[in-house]
Amino acid sequence: MNEKKEKYTAVVLAAGKGTRMGGSVAKQFLEIGGKPVVVYALEVFEHSPEIDQIILVTGADKIEYCQKEIIEKYGIKKTVSVCAGGRERYESVWKALQTLKSLESEQEQKNDYVLIHDGARPFLNQEMLERLCACVKEEKACVLGMPVKDTIKLTDENGKIRESPRRDLVWQAQTPQAFAAELLFPAFEKLMQHSTEGITDDAMVVEQEMGIASVMVKGGYENIKITTPEDLLIAESFLAEK
Ligand code: CTP
Ligand code: MG
């Protein structure tokens, strides 16, 4: 008989305010190439044979919009929940994990792996996703990323350079980041028990709370996060190439 496939859930984060981008529409809902930014990543998960279900996290006031104008309009059928996020990114992840827990009891099935993705990264592709899914089975905690191109300097609060790390060991972390569920749930449960600052990705949570180092998996230089207005120009030129 067929070996039972392990279960993968993708969490797509779209609850941010986009303060660095500015403007009245949050960046994940701005249109590039005629579609809202967040739709691109949702379509990659929708078409991936590895991914079983999708949880979309957004602002409490954007849930209806997302259901109608994103999920229904673009046919993202794997979506099992559109839930409200929190003030900080890690709080949005926490909300998604709580949603996932209640879904697990309804579905009477646990998840083996959870992938967390920034809805503001539209250029994820199937190859990147495949590499990540293959790695997480072996390593339990994996992060897409790329080696940095510039030399990186660590400074003190006054901007004085304190360290110049070896460039060949410095990576820029991207998303998705993928974790065994048995690691990710307890990591966030622990995190939420204390006051927390400066958490900018999920690998940090797993490292800090569980003492487990994630493994870097090659993403792509095109897997940018739309963050500031010039990123929209870069995104449009990537789309024009395709
Ligand atoms: N995000 C989220 N909930 C938050 C903050 C961020 O779901 N409370 C999401 C964003 O929507 C984005 C991703 O996490 O897809 C990465 O965050 P970031 O680029 O920092 O987005 P914003 O927080 O929206 O932007 P800014 O920091 O400039 O305000
Ligand atoms: Mg932010």
C-alpha cells in the first residue's frame, strides 16, 4: 500500500502595516503585474504537491477582503483558514499556530511540518520550495537564504564598526522557513511566556527557545521581500523578464 504522506501546512503572513513602504494600501495587497503581491506566493503553495493546506494571516479588518478578493478570486483552494494576526510578526505566527491547533482537533490529524512565509515575498518558486521541503524532513529546521553580496559590518549603537564577519559565512535569511511541528509549537509556546523584542524571523525563535540551529537552504536572489518603494520597481522588472 501507499506510504502515508506526511502533512505540510503553509502559513502565509499578510497582517503587516508596511510602514517602510508607506502609502494607504498595505504592500502585500498592492498590485504588481496585475495581481496583489500576496497572490503570487499563495499560488506557489496551491500548486505544490508537498503542501496540503494554507493558513492566511491578515488584519482583523481584512479577513473578508482576503476571502473574497484573494482566496475566492484567485482560486486558492487549499486555504483552510483566513485568520487575524497580531501587532508583531511573531504574534501573527502565534495566532496562526493557535488556529492550526484547533484545526488539528477538528481534522483529527496532526501536522508534521509547518512552513512560514512572508506574504510580501512574491518570487518564491517551486524549485526553492522543493529544496526546503526535502531539507526539513532531514533537519527539522530549515531556512531559505542566499549568501550576501556586500561585505557586512557590525557596528555599535553609534555606527562605529566593531566587526567585519567573514563574508563567505554571512547569509541573508529569506522565507519560507520550515520546521517540524513538534519543534515549532513548543518554541512559540515558550516565547509567548516572556516579553520579547527584536524577533524578526522564526529560526530565531527555534534557536532561542529550543537551542536548535536551523540549516540554510539555497533560496534565490529573486526571492526578495517587498519592503520599500524601490522594491516595487525591482519586482516589476522581474515580472517583465518572465
Ligand atoms: N507581518 C504580519 N504581522 C505583523 C507584521 C508583519 O503578518 N504584525 C507580515 C507582513 O505582512 C509581511 C511579513 O510579515 O508579509 C514580513 O514583515 P515586514 O516586511 O516587516 O512587513 P511589515 O511589518 O508590514 O512592514 P514594516 O516593518 O515596514 O512595517
Ligand atoms: Mg515589520
